[in-house]
Amino acid sequence: MTNHGIAVTDRDAAAKLARHAIESRERTLSEEVRSQLKRHLLDFLGVSLGARAHARSTPTFEDAIDTLAGSSTGVSRSVDSGEATLLTDGSRGSAEHAALANGALAHSLDFDDTHRESSLHPGAPVIPAALAIAERDGASTEELLGAISTGYDVACAVGRAVNPDSHYDRGFHVTATCGTFGATAAAGVVAGLGSEGIEAAFGVNASQAAGSLGFLENGAWNKRLHPGLAARRAVLATALAEGGFRGAARPFEGEHGFLQGYSDDPAPENFDRVGEPPAVTETALKPYPCCRYMHPALDALTDIGPDIDPEDMESISVSLPKPGVTLTGDPIARKRRPANFVDCQFSMPFGAALALTEGAADLPAFLGAQDRLDGPTLEELMDATEVVTTDEVAEHFPEQWTARVTVTTSEGEYDRFVETARGEPEKPLRWEGVVEKFETTGTSAGLSAGECEAIVDVVEEIEAYELADLTDAIGRALAPTARS
């Protein structure tokens, strides 16, 4: 049968995803997957710790957690109480509150990992949910890694199935919606749920999965909150399933399922690809703290920048896939006048102007430009920037996120086509690069070199450690900033 022209199939995606999840307990992680998981875990910690200092939304998250915990001074400050660690200040609280806070932090700089074909950030919802339940239940680090890997697989399978292009056209944020199911799988695995329990949790979260693109209207902080909400939903749904709660059947492909409500052109056959290959091996790490669709263009522009005098600039044309234009180039008048950090992260004209004037688009460059957004040089370059889509870039999408950049100056024309951005599996950020990013972000947020090194050492050999060793290293680093 059909609903709004969308076929309702007999495939039971929830059962398939749940089986994949529980089988992860017996699945041996390959060295490639294990290596990738360590990189992504360290990157998650780095961008989360960096957000404490550099994201203006962080104090509001802290205050909200204090309010939810019912304490004027916040959650427990004792290392021996509370279920899980909050990366805001190293204090401990409920698993639900830790998932919420840590998921929000992880996405607050838009510096977290990205999966191309599903167009989502899997780490920000998945890792906080898995970590919170792992701390609560005393899971091993090996169990944590397996759950994270499974969460990436499920989140990305759902993202592919909903069809990100159609999902964006509906006004939804893929990380918020589809990330909820990846976080649920990860939490369910660590909590010891069986297949039916994870299916029930999926059924619960088909009613909870949400997150709109409304933040694009005014540079709102909603987007930063989305992965935290996804991780929190996962913890709640897992708790309900543990108690025997009955969730909706066939939550993905039923007549009133997730695909029906969230996409005009779903691709449910992608559920059959879950974990093939492991999604973490397809997931990129970011060198720039902004929308991933901007990255291939920024690679080209930072390469061109040193050869160009901004005063000689006449025009800048950037061609991106359609979702990239939706997020970073439309409406063009607004994108040419970013008013805050979030606006800048979703403005291709700003990214082009920054890269061409600074020769860089890293975190220090983005932060350093915030007090001169209305400067004449940046404004002139933003006004000269057009953001379009073409058949050339469209034909590669979503398997490849490409960009064509053409910069015209009074001295000539510079043209670049970037097929693969830095940080993608084809151009990976290897362990040393992830460590450098972690240390740069961490020290800029007030951690000492020694504190960063202690965390790196545990993550690098995490199988040899207890989970408490990692959270203790984090707690020691954050102790000077803990609120009392």
C-alpha cells in the first residue's frame, strides 16, 4: 500500500537493525575499525572540551542541567556519586543528563565528524549515549567501542534510507532525527537489551526523533542542542525498553512510520546495507569548524588565497551539491551578512572571504574574525561570492561531496575542482593529525599540555584501560573549571 505516494514495504528494518546491534557483542572489531574508533573518540572529546570555552551556548547548557538536576549548585561534585561524567566541568550526574550535555557540547563548534552519504554527524549523538550507559552500568572499554561502532552503522543506515536531500527539503536536520536511532542502538547494546528490547526502543524513538533547520533563520543554538537531545532520547527509550515498555511496531517503514513522515523520496533498501562497510570507516574528521559541505571549497580557497591580493578580487563562484547550497548559500543576501558564529559556520560567502584573506579556515581563524564581520574587506568579498549548484557537482553526490571554485581577479582566473575534502577516508586525518587537533583545541580551551597528553595516552591504548581511567583523566583536566 502507499501513503502520500510512498510505498509501504514488508521489510522490517527495525528487526534488521536490532539484530545487527546485538550481534555486535560477538563481532570482533578489525584493526581498521578499532583504529578509526579511537580517532573518532579522541576527536569527540577534543571538540567537546573545546566547546566549553569557545561556544557561548555552553553556560546555558550548564545552567539547564543544574535546573534539571534540581540543585541550585548543579549535579553531584563527588567522583563517587552520579551515574556518568559531564564534559561541561567533570562533575557527575544522571546518564540522561550526561548524554544531553555531552551531545550538545560535541556539536557546539560544528567541528565534529561527518558521514557523507547520510549527511549526518554520527559521533555527537552516538558516543554520548554509549558513554553515559557504559559509565552507569560499568561496561568495559571493549564493550564501549563495539557499541559506538554499531551506533554509527545504524545512524548512517537510517540517514541513507530517509534520503538526506528529501529530508532537508522537508526542513529536518538529519543528525537530530536519524542520529537518535544510532544513539539508541549504541545505548541498547551497552545496556544489554535483546533484539526485541532494541526494537521497542526504536519504536519509542520514532515518536521522539525531531530537529528542524529553523536555526538557519537567525543563527540559533538549536542545532548545537540537537545531538544532545538525540542522545538523551536514546537513554530514555533504553530505560523504557528495559522495563518492558511496548514501542510501536515497524517504526521505520510502517504506514505511519519514520520514512513516511520525514521523506518524500525514501530509499529503504539502504537498511540492507547496515554495517557494510562499517560506517565509522566511511566517516570524515573535520579540519574546519563549519558545515561540511563548505570543506572542499575551503580546501581550494585556502590553496588559492596566498597567491591573491584581496583588493584585486572581482568575483568568486562556488558550486556545491544542492543541500550545500540550501545550508550555506540560500538566501544569498542573508549568507553574505552573517551576524554571529553560527551564521558564519553556515555561510559559504563568509568561508570564502575568510580563506582568501587569512589563508586559513581553522578554529582560530573563525574565532578571530568574529569581531570584524562588518569589516569592509570581508563584506566586499562576501558580496562578490555566488553559491550555486551545477550538473558537474550534482552527478557525484551523495557518494562524493565535491566543489568547483572559480576566483576571478584583475590579474586572471583561478579555477579548482575538489573531488574529496581533507579528512575524508580518501584523504584521512591520521592519528597524529587527530592528536594535533585535540591538543590545539584542548589547550585553547584551558587544558595544559600534560592534561591533554594524559587523555590521549588512555584513548590510544583504551583496550588496556578501564573506562574509569578515561573519565578520571578527563575529570582531572576539568577540575579547575568545575563550578561549586
